[in-house]
Amino acid sequence: MAQQDDVFKKIVSHAKEYGFVFPSSEIYDGLSAVYDYGQNGVELKNNIKRYWWDSMTLLHENIVGIDSAIFMHPTIWKASGHVDAFNDPLIDNRDSKKRYRADVLIEDQIAKIDDKIAKEVAKAAKRFGEAFDEAQFRATNTRVLEYQAKRDALHERFSQAMNDNNLDELRQIILDEEIVCPISGTKNWTEVRQFNLMFKTEMGSTADGAMNVYLRPETAQGIFVNYLNVQKTGRMRIPFGIAQIGKAFRNEIVARQFIFRMREFEQMEMQFFVRPGEELKWFGQWKEWRLKWHKALGMGDEKYRYHDHEKLAHYANAATDIEFRMPFGFKEVEGIHSRTNFDLSQHEKFSGKKIQYFDPELNESYTPYVIETSIGVDRMFLSVLCSAYEEEQLPGGDTRTVLHLPAPLAPVKCAVLPLVRKDGLPEKAREIVDDLKFDFATHYEEKDAIGKRYRRQDAIGTPFCITVDHQTLEDNTVTLRERDSMEQTRVNIADLHTLIHDRVSLSALLRKLK
Ligand code: GAP
């Protein structure tokens, strides 16, 4: 675990050192849980968004996109339930004056027991070597069984309290478990209170009678309230989908793990409108399509798993998360929800407008049911970064830090490097850049020894380096170095375009989704 923490720390500092992610407002000591994307980060992020957007809008002729405003009529959030129920339970420590999420304190306590079990298993695995049977050990070892029983009981009590929205019970669990504040080390806790996660601001001047508005906590409602506009103007027939990428804001009480949980973040959401009664079929279909989208990136199938929700929100009749194995464990990256007709019906009720679909095949009108796919851009970014990062031991004892980014997502696709800064090599290299730059994000670099320049490109995940040397001037060939294998091949300049395109093009990646 400690080793994984170290790796994560290294990834965070690498992200900063190489222009991927900076803490926001850093020269003013930062702003908690808000981050800026740097020159390489924004390219990686844009490529992730392009991959998602094209997979939705190009590959499905019945999915179209929109871009709705962040500010919306405040009644929307009443209708959606966010005003009344988009809450986290918070608790304060009276001595440190620090605020925590009560549920997170308890989840951390459960994670501590999990760690103890994992340590016992790791110790035994070391002791028994090849002969170790983990399943048998977990089923028979007394200490592990004790920990497991304690964990299960705590988990059950906690789930019950959360489901019943029982704030007193949450506090009692914290007291019974003797959970202390990590800062003050004391158990001097306040009551548990509900805390609404929406940011509120005012629109219009106070003299005119300002209106309270919210920064949207999800992009989905912008889709629901535009359902009629899109259906009518696009003459869409059910089943059809509306996709959107945009910022969302949540006043997270506990914001941590870098860009995993932020106060300002970005979502890629798609609402798929279907006939009532067909939603579970479509839910299964989207579950499968979305996992395929993730796996097509080639980051390792074993890094993903579904987490089906046992307890469902009152408006959902099925829900699952796609989890990714981050250095701090399997974590949700995307949610797929069958949201019934809850949102559209609520907007119909609160707006007084009829939001229905006339189905010509059935010759009847109904409120469509909705399957939602919702993925955080920043979490996706983090999963790609964590999976790509490697401190690689090279033959001869050398090491290099490399990002094995999926090539179509890499911020820079190729770097053109003249071997020396003289003899016409820079000019020849510039000619190559001027040709490739129309199709690929291309860097030109002439400073430092060639090995150092390769390392710099490895560190930002550039799939190809093209080295121009004296032979280039004679026969129009260059050395093409591949990032992962570090293999160098002599190729004709005329072939560069095809060779690079085959590896880095987004269309090749999209074709894997067929
Ligand atoms: N419209 C449904 C919805 O918003 P959600 O599970 O609350 O569902 C969907 O959020 C996705 O948005 C999550 O799977 C996660 O990737 C991302 N997300 C949610 N809160 C986030 C936060 N505070 N920081 C970064 N990403 C977040």
C-alpha cells in the first residue's frame, strides 16, 4: 500500500513537472481541489474528449450532441431533486475545527480493516511461497476470519445507516469505532449534518431582485430540459441519444486524491431515450458498449470491473459503475444508470409543459425512459495517466520514466530531432515538421544530446521520435524511434506519414468499437 502511495505521489509530481496538471492559483498557495491543465494536459484531455464525442456522435446515427449553459433556471434543480437531496453527511471535530464527511471517515475505517487482512494474506503468501492457496487461507485463518467478521458487521451497520439517512447512527458508529480526527487526534465530534453540494450564486443586480442560481452539479439536466427541442428540430425517433461534454461543480467536503475528486470538473454524459419496458435491454447494451470503449484503449482488460449497485436510487431500476484500478484501489470512473422516466416526468410536472413522445409505430404517446452513461473527463484522464506511468529499468542499469499513453491520446504524436545543430540538419528537420504538422501534433527539438531529448519525449508519452542525421541529406531517410520498444528503424521520409498515422489515428481506435 505504502509503495502504491509512493507511485501515486510520483505520478502527481510528474504531471506537474511535465505540464499536464498544475494546482490552481498556485502562486497564491493554491485552491483546494481545483486544478489547471497545462500545455500537455489540455491536449491529452482534448483527445479523450474527442474519442468519447466521436464514438457517440459519429458511430451512432441516432445520437446527437448539444452544449447547454452552466446556469439554468433554479427550478430545474428543485425538479431534479438536487435542492432537497444532493447532500453529503458532514461532521466537525471541535478541537481541530476540521470538517469531514462522516461516511468517508467510516469508509476509511473499513479500508483499514481491509488493509490488515491484505497484510496477513501477503505475509502468508511470502511464507508458503508457490504452495500458497489464498482462498483456503482466507477461509480458515482465525485472525483473518476475525477481521472479516468485524468488517462485515461494520459495513452492514454503515449501509443501513446510509440507506435510512440516519445521521445519529452515523455519529454513533464513529464514536463506537473510536475514530479520531487525523489532525487533533481527538474524538471530540459534533453532530452529523446534511450539507448540500451545490454552489449557489446570484444572477442580476440586487436592486432588480436578484435570483439565486446554481452552478450545475451535473450536465445531464441540460440534456433533459432540451429533450423536446432536440427531438422536434432533429426529427429524432426513439430510440435516440443526446450527448454533452461540459463543466460541473460540486462543493465536495472531502476533496482528495488529486484530480479524482474535484470541486470543478468535467463530465461526458449521454442520455439515451427509449420506449418504456425496453430500458433494461438498452441498459445491458450500453454497459457492454461502454466497457468496450474503455478496453479499446489497450491499457489492460484486467484493470476494469463492473460494480453493480445493489441499493438503487428511488428513480433508478438498474445502475452499475465501471471501475478502474487506480494506485489507490478500484475506483468509479463511469456510471451507467437506468433512470426510468423520472427526470422528464419531474420537468413535466414542475414546468407544466407536456414532455412526451408520440410513437408512430405504437400509435401512442409516452414519457420516454432514459439510460444514462456518465463519465468524468478528469477521472478518465487520471486513469490513463496512472496506467501509462512507468519507471522502466533498462539493460545496463539505466532507468527512464515513460508514459505509455495510448498513441491516439498522446499530446504530441511525433518529435523531429536534428542530430546536431549544424550542417543543414535543422533546416531538413524543419521541412519534415512543416509537412507533418498538418496532420499530427509535431514537436521540433534541437537542444541537448539526442538521448536526453528522447527521454524528454518519453516522459510526455510521444509515440515517435524522428532523427535527422547526415545520411538524411544524402538519401532522404531518417531514424524512426518507437517509444515503448525504443526500437529504431531507418525509413524513407516519404513513408513517415503512413507509418505514424497507422499508430496514432483516432479513426483506427474508433474502428475497434465496430
Ligand atoms: N448525471 C449522473 C451523475 O452525475 P455521478 O456518479 O454523480 O453521476 C458521474 O457522476 C461521473 O462524474 C463519475 O463517475 C465521475 O467520473 C465524475 N465525477 C463525479 N463527481 C466528481 C468529482 N467531484 N470530481 C471529479 N469527477 C467527478
